[in-house]
Amino acid sequence: MTAGVSTMAWDVRDWSQAHLARVEQALSDWVGRDAPADLGDAMRYAVLDGGKRLRPLLVLAAQEAVQGLPAAGLRAACSVELIHAYSLVHDDMPCMDNDVLRRGKPTVHVQYGEAGALLAGDALQALAFELLTPDDGSVPDAMQAVLCRLLARAAGSEGMAGGQAIDLASVGKALDEASLRRMHRLKTGALLQGSVLMGAACGPCPPHALQALRRYGAAMGLAFQVVDDILDVVADSATLGKTAGKDAAQDKPTYVSLLGLEPSRAYAAELLQEALAALADSGLPDTQALAALANMVVNRSN
Amino acid sequence: MTAGVSTMAWDVRDWSQAHLARVEQALSDWVGRDAPADLGDAMRYAVLDGGKRLRPLLVLAAQEAVQGLPAAGLRAACSVELIHAYSLVHDDMPCMDNDVLRRGKPTVHVQYGEAGALLAGDALQALAFELLTPDDGSVPDAMQAVLCRLLARAAGSEGMAGGQAIDLASVGKALDEASLRRMHRLKTGALLQGSVLMGAACGPCPPHALQALRRYGAAMGLAFQVVDDILDVVADSATLGKTAGKDAAQDKPTYVSLLGLEPSRAYAAELLQEALAALADSGLPDTQALAALANMVVNRSN
């Protein structure tokens, strides 16, 4: 059985639109409202009105797949987006990628200064964990603990931050495919897979299904990066909303530089099939949103 | 009754030494072991072999005061130290204080580059939350959630990061005492008070005692900053292990610049009495370590 076949009336655009509205509203409610001085503005600038919100949608899709608690799903969705947003703010700084354009806008350090960007990123990371630990009874304590654990691991030195460290150390070096895959598994894969696992932690999920979702998350996360590398070569800055061609300009190893363009496309398609097969194998009834998101990841144009 | 009077045989140096050994060992075991590339080294450089470990000791003292779970206390102690360490790493960077000396050693960005320091700080913050959420059954899930909540609030935009934003915005400006107090309540006070509250969250703590510990934490945290301002004026760099006189050089508002030196000393002494009175009022039997730490905060020379 192919995931999603049983629900022909279901439409991914409707689904995304409804959930994106919830996420945007929640982020606007929760980010930077009471922060002092410029900090709140910088945090909101970094997070609101921008981004595809892929990670929040993955959380919500997985939360629905396990029929999890909506309040927990929404908090988890926003928390992964905050981690993603903070990583972009810090990544764009002069000492890292020194990028001045992000989502078609000046980057945070251009707008608020380097110190302001540094602090805004730091505060966004803390806020991610604050969102996961409400004291209003809306999310059970045990679930809060699991969500914090998953997020901390996905964001930290054996996840996203670790991948960025490998990336930093690898500029100008020839990486083999195994090293490149490890870098991306950490740098972007950990948070993408973490989004799926956090969604799954919002409800009951049998071990076999959790294992399948882990495989789905790994394949989809890797596909995301392969497609990112492809788009960096074939798309222009206007479509991307960020500087195109910067990997080559910075002499960074990519799937395209390693495998070539067409083999990279074939690899992305193969990873998509792997992700969909894992969903079919999960035994979970409602995986159509996860399937649609994997398709979107591979077939996106920005 | 004055806190600590009933236990004449108890010695703060023995107590500190024993607990510092546990903290140092745990930090060495837990920080940066499996981080890739230079990241693990930079994280360990930022955290190990340095610092008075005041925050961990506050956590452990409060954990003992409520007869809390030692495993939870140790994790909480290390987690607050990681937040403190990451804040120093980022604070020392060129775009912030641009400091090259910390605890008598070159700062992290001098040693590992700015990008390396940025990432190490980010990874340390994530690790703090990872330490609080073990999956080995050593800390109950509900306790993990409370600890994460307290740490996130103390570190974030309405805590430490918020205070740093006010600090940044206040350079060269005349602040009145209320504004100065608010800045410090967030910048250093939130994490110091948070340390006490996290220790108290490691065991059962009646509401009245919790309220007293909150008052203790607020007074002690403010005293810490007043004394910091005094030391910045009266101590030399060698004693401080960091650049002395930099507040005046950077035209930062301080208690000394606002109140004068002697009134600042008197204010610190008054805050110490306030902290000790709160302990006496707590009704908790074993507050001698908390009392000794408050004394140490006010009477330290670095």
C-alpha cells in the first residue's frame, strides 16, 4: 500500500495552509513579546514572516500520524522552528557565512548589529526549550521531558551544531561521500529527523512505527540536503531568497560537486522512495501529510 | 536563629571541595566527548579547569537544603555552569566585549576562532538541556521538565540574554538605580537565582520555603553584581583573572559609578543580611551551605 492512497480527498495545500496559520499565530504570540530593549524585535525579525516552516509541518504531520496531543504538537513545532531560526541567524554572521540576504530580507546582523544577532540567536535557543515546558498543564510533564531531550540532542554537538563544526572544518577540503553524508546527517538531518521524532513523541507510538519514522526522517533529511545542493547550482538568488552559488564560491563540498548533477537528482529520487517505503511500513494509518512533505522536500524549487 | 549556627563542625571549605570534585568530574565526563572536529575541544576549553563554580555550588547547596535527589542536583549543577560558560564565550567575542583574557587564559575565540567560539557556545547551551533530560531513569521525568523550565527561563530573553541586551543598549547611557537593578536582575541575577530554584526543584520544597529561597536567590544574585562592580574598580587583572577596570573603560553604568564605592560596599553587606534572613525564615533545616555561599559571594576577592 502506498501511503496516502486511501485518502484521495485529502489535499496537502489545504492541510499545510491550515497548519501554517496555527504556527504563524503561535510564533507571533510566543516570540519576543516581553524581551527588553531591541532583543524582542530582533527575535521576531528572525522568526516571523519568513521561511517554508518545513520543520513545524513535519512535527505536526508526525503528531497527527500518532494521533498525538495537538497542544504539544504546536509547541514542539514552534520550538524546532526557533532552533532552525537561531541557527540561520548565527550562520549568517560575518564570522561564519557572512551573508547579507536571507528570505529576501537583510540578515539579522545587518539589521540589528552583530551583538544583537548573537544575543537574538542565543535567546531563541533558550525560548525553544521554554516553549516545550509550559506550567499550565497543557502538556504532560513526561512528554515535556522527552521533547526537551529530543530537541537538545538534535540541536547540539552530536546534531546540528556538530554538523556545522564539520562544515566549518571542511571548507576547501575534499570530502568522500561518507564524510559528506555524516556532515549533513548532523547539520540539517538531525533537526529534520528530530522534528519527526518530536511529533511522534506527542502521542502513543509503537516501537516498530517509531523505528519506521526514524528511517523516514533520515531519508527525508538527507534528500533535503541533496536537493539543497542541487538548487544552489541550478536556481537563482531571487528564487532561493538567499545567495545562490555560494557553495561553489566558498569551495564547499556538496553532493553535486561529488556525484555530479544528474546522479544527485537520481539520488534524491531514490531517497524519496526510501522515505515513502518507511511510511508504508510504519503501520500508522494517517501518514499522508508526512508523504506529501517528503514529496515537497524533493520536488521544491526553493 | 542564624542559619548555620547549629552546625559548628560543618566546614564550608570541606563541603565545597567535595562538591567541586564531583562537578569537575561530571563536567569532564559530559562535555564535548563525542563532538566532531574542533567543537569538542573548544567546548571543553570553555568549561573545564576554570571558574569558581559558584552556580553549581548554589544548586547543590539548595538540593541538599531540600534533601533532594543527588543525581538530579549534579545534572542541574552542571547544566547551569554550561549556560554560564556559553554566555562568557559569546560575551567575550569581538562583537560584544572583545575580551582576550578569561580566567587567565586566552578567550575561546582567540584560541579557536570566532566561528569556533560561536558554535561552541551554541552547543554548550544545547548540552545544558541535554544533561537535564537523561533517559537512564536517574531523574524522574516530571523533575526533568521543571528543571528545563527553570533553566530556559533563567537563560532566555526574560533572564540572562535579556539582561545582556539591556547592558548592550545601555553603554554610554546614564541609568538610574531601578534600571541598573533590572539589568543585573536579568543579566546575572536570573541564573544565580535560577541555580537556587533548580536545586530546590530536585526534592520536595514547601511553598513557604520556596518563596524564601527565591528571596535568598534574589538578594544573593544582586549582591554578586554589586561586588562584581566593586572588584572591577579595586582589584587588578591578575587577581580577577580577567581584564580589570573595563566597565569604566567601556563607560558602562555600575553600582560604583552610581552610588560610590563605600555606599556600594554597605549595600552589598545589607543584601547579605537579607539573604541570610530569608534562609532563617525558610524553615529548612540544612541551609548552612547556602549561608556560606552568600558570605563567599560578598566577601570574595575575585
